[in-house]
Amino acid sequence: MLLWVSLLVLAPVSGQFATEAKSVVFLHSPWTTVFQGENVTLTCKAFHLDASEKIKWYRWYLLEKTQSETSGNTHEVHESGDYRCQAQDSPLSNRVGLLFSPANLILQAPLDVFEEESVILRCRAKANTVLKTIKLYKNEKVLEDHTVADFHMLTDFHIHQASLKDNGKYHCTGVKEDDQLVSSNSVKIEVQELFPRPVLRASSTQPTEGGAVTLTCETQLSPQRPDVQLQFHFFRDRRSLGSGWGSSPEFWIHTIWRENSGSYWCQAQSMNPSVQKQSQRLQIQVKIPVSQPVLTLSPPGTWTFVGDEVSFDCEAQRGSLPIWYQFFHEGVLLMKIEATLWRTMSYRFFLTEEHSGNYYCTADNGLGLQSSETLRLSVTIPVSRPILTLRTPGAQAVVGDMVELHCKAWRGSPPILYQFYHEDASLESSSSTSGRGASFNLLLTAEHSGNYFCEANNGQGFQRSNTVSLSVRVPVSQPVLTLRAAGAQAVVGDMVELHCEAWRGSPPILYQFYHEDVSLGSSSSTSGRGASFNLLLTAEHSGNYFCEANNGQGFQRSNTVSLSVRVPVSQPVLTLRAPGTQAVVGDMVELHCEAQRGSPPILYQFYHEDASLESSSSPSGRGASFNLLLTAEHSGNYFCEANNGQGFQRSNTVSLSVRVPVSQPVLTLRASRAQTVVGDMIELHCEAQRGSPPILYQFYHKDVAVGNSSAPLGGGASFSLSLTMNHSGNYSCKADNGLGVQQSEVMLLSVIVPVSRPILTLRAPRAQAVVGDVVELHCEAQRGSPPILYQFYHKNVTLESSMSHSGQGVSLNLSLTANHSGTYSCEADNGLGPQCSEAVTLFITGLTGSRSGPVATGVTGGLLSMMGLAAIALLFYCWLPRKAGRKPTFDSSRNQSASDPQEPTYHNVPSWIELQPVYSNVNPNRGDVVYSEVRTVKVENKQAAASDPELLKNTDSCVIYSQVKGAYTAAPKPQLLAASPPQR
């Protein structure tokens, strides 16, 4: 309740705030004057509409300058001056003046004094000042005089129920014990109103009966007294309203009646202090809406005559005055008049012809307008001469139109009887009670042409209209369009006549010819025989034709006539549509034949090399298609023919090349003999049996490309090789014509190498072959494709033959007898021609057993002879180069490669021989001297000795050369010299 009152006093009671509520400063203690050294606590209060919103800060001002800002609403001060405070979101408070006095005597008064309050004025001396008497002055006049008892330092003066008479300037004086007079400060007292005189307001001072009215008693309580409660009391005239005093400043009258009109006022009072105030009186007049007025005619009756005086009276039986009355004739305002004393108002006038019609009046007192019932007044007038009007749908009357004959007398009281005539023959009569005339309708035929008139009569005499002529025109009927051609079918180049004729219709008639809604031409006929239009036909003239006939009464359109101009077909165009840029076997190719011109249906025929493939009819003229699943046989020339009965046309020829992917090629090796031999020229031929040219052939040897060749016209391609040993291996080829690569089967080529000249080696267990020894004859060709057949010869007699499949040579073992002495040779043959080795001479020195003595003697002699011969040969060998001026020949004879520039000779030493003589043929540089070499080999590593081709160059070997003879024959056969067996 306290919060509600605090909000109430900050605004008018009606609830509408006048200004924003200021902050208010309160003092504790309540005095505005205190002694120096004392403190005063200021409290700042704000009155917000939103009480739930917390105030976060308070600002304090001294002499208009900000002194401090606090979060609480209290502030302690001890300086004199004008203080103000401001709460958050509130305006500044009013100034509060404080005096901190240094005097010995002060007069203390409260900050605010309100009417009917008890006020204390305190005259107060300092603690060290003792007064005997104290006087209180108001406006310099002694108000009270007190003797101070018991050395009291303060004296209170009371003002009971303060009023305006207590306003003034107060101060006090005191007399000390030494009779010294002291005087206090002055205090100005202004008694304020606790709240102003209330004002009574009503939601409406002229409410309508039955409505609601709200009374509000408005006043404003001082913000310095927020704890004071107000009560309100409402009155009408001298009667109390409601239940008496209440806390609400509003009083609701839910339904107000006419008897509730009167003088209203209110009272407002506070409980402590008890202040009561009364508002001025407010007049409320309850208004009553007017009832529906009644319109009456004087003298009574509805039939009057021109010149009579009549009066219309309008009266509303209920309704608050003043009332405004209005009189209307056919909705037009005639008069407006206000009634302030009487409820009936009149409108008087003299009748004329125009006064016939409907009348009504309205009444309005500001609470809603009410209209009377309509009253009709008829003024009787003789008929004037009527006017006959013919109303047709168009400018001219046409057969079939509905024509209205309208007869109207512009003056004359109804009812009026109207009579219609055609050539003096009565047609129809009609009575009009409205004064708007009468009408008669005719559905026109050709016979309705002629003169018409009408008569009008209302019992005061008839009147005849002028004569009106009517000419009825006959509209054209639907015309008939006829196409007249030279033959049964219209063909491009023919002349066609279009004839349009309407069998009925008033001339002249305009005929218009159309082709597909496009105007071709027009022609006017004045005789009614129709009109014609000629066309020289082209292909564009096919379509729908119609004509229109018009004689001004509306056009008529004929039925549509179709004209089909047969157009001979143009030369068709044959198009081949393939999935890709090239036609490939297996593709689906569409042959499309289309003639750009020609009347459908068109029969299309497709041909391949003059052979008919298919025929198809196109009823739409969009051409026809034929599909082919391509094979190799579909390559060739194609054309098509188009025919629509006007003659056929043939397209240009279109060539189709069907690309055939290559088949798997076949690789063929073509050689000059059954077997391929090193040095032969061989041809590799690759050919795919199927495939569109050009075809690129690629040749491979062991998956490495060795060459390529293109066949632009198809067939195969060849690649030639001059064979070497490295050309043996697998061969294949690939064929590619851009539609995929195919590879041939692999073919093995074996290049056969002719055997080289074999080397015959004799391997004996000792340096000198002896009867009974086993000698191995080894024959080997260093080059040559196996199998190789080896033949051993002794003195040109075949000893044995052996086949070597590995190419490592073959051996023949002999258990020596005396007959084995002589020359040996061998022959190698692998089918490409035999090769014969050099001849090797074998000397057998003696027999074993009992012949050891003679043998030893023979061996010794032989050795001595050989040593002598060797010494002579060596001297000759060393002397001959010097004499010839060149290096010794044994330097080059040690080079094994020099013995045969084309065929290097390898000497294989068996691993089982520890120390044995080796016989070989030596012919350095193919000179004129043939030497026989005998070499003793020390074998330390059997495997190395067997494999090292340089073994025979070992410097540890002992080599003896012996000249045998000069080589003068084409194929000399050197002989190995051995010691002669001892002579018996």
C-alpha cells in the first residue's frame, strides 16, 4: 500500500504521469541547522515505475558540483551549503540547504512543513552556554517567552496543526547568566499543501443512456511525505455514491440512466495528518438517443394537384434536445432545421409537377441518426405528347434483331396507357404506372420495314407521337467456299479458283478470302452472285481456306476447305549416322533418307550397290531411316530413292568404308634354304588375313622391336635380316590398323653356324709316345651349330666317327702299336660343309718289354738328334729376322690369335694329365715356314689348366721349334718331328 501511495503522489490520480518523478532528499536528524562539528545523514530516495529494477548508484552534489558517488542511498555531510542527490535513471532532487553554525545559539526547524502537521522549533544553545531565559520570535515579534530550568540547553516550541497563518520568519534569543543577550539564526517557515484540491474528471460528461462512466478524483501527494495514505469519497448532488471512503481514486458507473444526470463531486483526505479537501462540481448530463421520427402529410392523402399547398411534419417521440431534423425528396435534401423546445418540425411548399415522388425525414441529436418511413406523394398531370423511340442493337435494324419500340410522355400522371401502331395497325398496348414510359419488342423479319407511331392516355386526353420509319436489313447467310481445280488433285503450277457466295443478304456484300487466317484478297459483289479469287499454286498454298461475307450487318465465315497441293519430291539426301568418326564392323549404322520437299506420304527405298535393302513410308514428311549392323561386306556405295506418286528422285551416292579390325597376324620366315645359316638373308613376313588398311606391322625379337613396316593397301609386310649368331631366338609380330592391336604366335628361329676348321690334339701320357701307350685324339671345332659329326683319319683312312650334340668336340683313344705311327687328321661337319683339321704326325719310338735296351738306345739317339736339329733351327730363326730387317717371328707366334685371324684356337688340357707332351700345329702368320711345337706343361690347378686358354703361353713351358720345310702348297700339312726309333 505504501508503494502504491508513493506512485500515486508522483502523478495525477487518473494514472497519466505529468512529469518524471524526481529523487527526494531526506534528513536524519530532521534539522536543517546544526552546530559545527556535528554530522547530518542524507538519504536519497527514488520512485520508479519499475520497482523491481535495482538502483546501482547514487550521486551527491554540493553547490551544483558532484561531491561523490555511492552504491548506497545514504551520505554523511558536515559542510554548509545546498545539497542535491540523483538516483540512477531519475532526475536530480530539489536543493536542500544545510547550515553548520559556529554560533552559541541556533534555532532548528524541519526541512518541510505541511498543513495540519505538528511542528517543533528547537532553540538550542552550545554546551558551554548557560541561558536563563529564551524567547521565540515570529516576524520580529515575541511569540513565546520561556525561563530555562535546570540549566537545560534547549527549548522546544510547538506549532499545532500548521496552516498558512503559521508562515513567517522565526528566530530565538537567550539571556546568559551575565545578562548577555545571544541571538540565533533565522528560519523561514512556509507551510505547504500536503496535496492540492482534487479535480473530478469523468470519462464522458454527456454519456449516452445505458453506457458506462468512470469518475476519477485527481490530486498529487507531496513526494516528501511518501508514507501518507489518501482516501476518496464520491457524491452526486447531496447523495453519497458507493460505500463511502475508499483508497481507490476511481469510481465506476457501469450503466448510467437519464435519472443519473446531475452534479458530481469528490473528496480526498489524509489520515495523519487529517487533511480533507473537496473538488469542484462536475455536471453530467445523460443524453437519450432519438427514436425513429414519423413523417406525416397535411392535408392527408396521396393524390394532389399542381398548385396545392401541402405540409410535411417530422417528429421524434423520444430523444434529448436539441434535435436536428432534415427533409428529403428522392434522396435530395430539401431543408435542415434545429428543434430546441418542440419535438415537431414542419416543411411547407406549393406543389409543382416535380414534387411527385418519395419523401422521408431524419432526426439526430448527436447520439445517432434515425430515418422515418418513406411517404409517397403523387401530383396528377395531363400527359404530354409522347415520343416514340426505336432501339436497335446496332446502327441499322437487321433481320433477327430484337427491336424495342419505346413510347414515353415526359409529363403526365401515371398510370398512362401506351398504344403502338405499324402502318395504322395496332400492335400492342401497355400501361405504365411509373412514369417511365412503355416498351414493345419486335423480333425483326423483312416484313417489319415501314412506319411506326404510338399514343399515350392517362384519362386526361390522349396524345399521338410522330411517325418513325424502320428499314430492316437482311444479314448475309453463311457463305459457301468452293475450290475449282483443273484436275482431281491440285499440283504445284495449277491455277485454282476460289469462289465464295452467300445465298442470303442485302447487297452490297464484301467477300474476303483467307489462307490459314492470312488475308489473300477481297472482292465486292453488288449482284448477290458471289465473288472469286484465282491462285497459281505453289507448295506453300497447301492448307485451310475459308472466306467471309459482310454487308455491314456482321460478317459470316464459311466452313473451312482444305487444299492439299501435291509437291513432287525433291532430290533426297542420304545421311549415314555412325556411333563414331569411323564405321567399324559390329557398329549399328543408321541410313537416313529425307527429301526436303515433297507431299507426304513419301516412299523411301534404300540401295547398296544397286541392290535394294529396305523400303519405308513416311506419312509425316520427316524422312525414313534404316539400320545396319555392319559387317565387312557392307562397305560400298549407298543411295536412296524417294517417291510420292509424282515421280521418284534419287539421292547422291554415299560411300561407306567399313573398317575391319585386324585379325591375328601370321608370321612367316622365308629363307633361301631349309636351314638358316649365319650370313643368310632371311625375310620375316607378317600378315593379317583380315583388317582394313593401312596396317602397321611391328616385328619383335625376344620382345624387343627390331623394325616396322606399313601396308597402306592391306596385305602383309616384310622385314629382312642378314643373319648372325645373335639372331637366334623367338620372333613375333603385331598388326594395328587403329582398331586394336593383334599379336602373332611366337616363332623360334635357329641360326645354324657352319663349323670352323677343327683342331686335332694328340694327348699322350709321356713326352715320347711308346707302343702300348694310350693316346687320346681330340677333335674340336671352336664354332659351329650342333650336332657336329666328327671323323678321325689315319693316313687318310677313316678310323672312327662320332656325333657331338653339345658342340664340345669328341675324342678317340688309341692303344698304340707300331702301326699307329703316321699322320692323323679329323673332319667336322654339321651339314653345312665339312672342315678338315691340320694333319698331325705321330712317331712311336719303340716297343715295351724285352726291347727296353734298344729302345733306350734309340730314344737317346733320337733325343740327341732332335737337340742338334733344334739348335740349328734356333740359330736359323734368330738370324733370319735380322737378315730380313724385322722382328723375330716367335714374338708373333706366341699370340694364339695370330694363328688364325678368323678362328681362335683353344687348347683344352685334360685335368688328369700331370705332365705330358702336347702336340699342335703352328703356322705363324701363314708364312712360308711351318714349325712343329712341342710344349711340356706343368699343371698345378687342374681346373684352371683345363679352362685357361692362355695356358699354352706359360713361360715355364719348354718349347722347341724345328723347321721342317717351306710351305709352298695351297694347303700345306705340317709334320711333327719325333725322334727316330733306334735301329736294330
